[in-house]
Amino acid sequence: MGNLFATILGVVVGIPIAIELSRRQQALENAITEARKNKEESQRREKILSLIRSELAVNRNDLKERTKNIQTGGKREVHVNTLHDEMWEAFSDGGELHYINDPELLALIAGAYYEIQTIIHLERSFMEAIHFPGMKIKQDKYPQDYYLEYLSATDPVCLEAIDIAIKRIDSQIGTVENECAI
């Protein structure tokens, strides 16, 4: 009878304690896994933003270089090497942008790349107008002169969009770095 009572008492007390210990251990493992996942996502987000920021900075520098002659009365330069949008294309096509969970930041970056893609299109059209003139019609200026005007009008808008996006990325990267330190 004593053994039966001890067994029943062991079952009544021991099983709930074992279940509770198992539940706490599982919760701890889940918390560790979640923290690891959040850290990896945060690092991935920071890397993506850093790469996009680098590409935007290169585009900004290239665009400033092309437009520096305008201030002295010269013409805007058009280069065969266009501005870059490879990072944006790769990340958007690859689905990596979901790591950037700030819709306003994504809108700013997308706006900057829209302006960059507009300039890319105009520069390519300019090159086609120079090297493959096609049909000529009577007009006051050559087609490439129109493209230069379009580019000169678009450049400041693009530079402003890039600057705004870079500033916002810098503030986000700073936020990410602070979050990782916690």
C-alpha cells in the first residue's frame, strides 16, 4: 500500500513538474532561436541597405561629375557607362527587399532609382540619336540637344532623391547598429 501511495504521489507531483520543466526548456530554446533569427535578419537588412547606399553614392558622384560643366556654362557630359541600378534590380527581383520593413524608406529608395532609371534611359537615347540618327526632320535643334535639355532638367531631381534616400538609409543603418548592440 505504501508503494502504491508513493507511486501515485510521484505521478501526481512528478509529471506536472516534468512537463513544466520541459515547457520552460522549450520556451528558452524558442527564445534563443527567435533572437538568432532576428539578429540574422537585422544583419541581412543592414548589408542590403549598405550595398544600396554604396550604389546610390556612386551614382551621385557620377552624376555630379557629369553635370559640373553646366555651372561654368558648358554642356552636360553623357558617358557610355550609364548610372547603376544593378543592386536595386537584383534585390527587388530576388525578393530581398522584404528585409527592409520600412515602407517610407522603400518608397524613397524606389523614387531615387526611378530617377536614376530615367537618366539611364535618356542617356541611352542620347547615344542612339548621335550614333544612329535614323530619319531626319526639319527642326530647330538636333535630337541629342533635346536629350541634353531633358537630362539637365532631370539631374537635380535625381540628385535630390539620391541624397534624401542616402540620408534615410544612414539613419536606418545607425538604428540597426544600435539594435545589434543591445
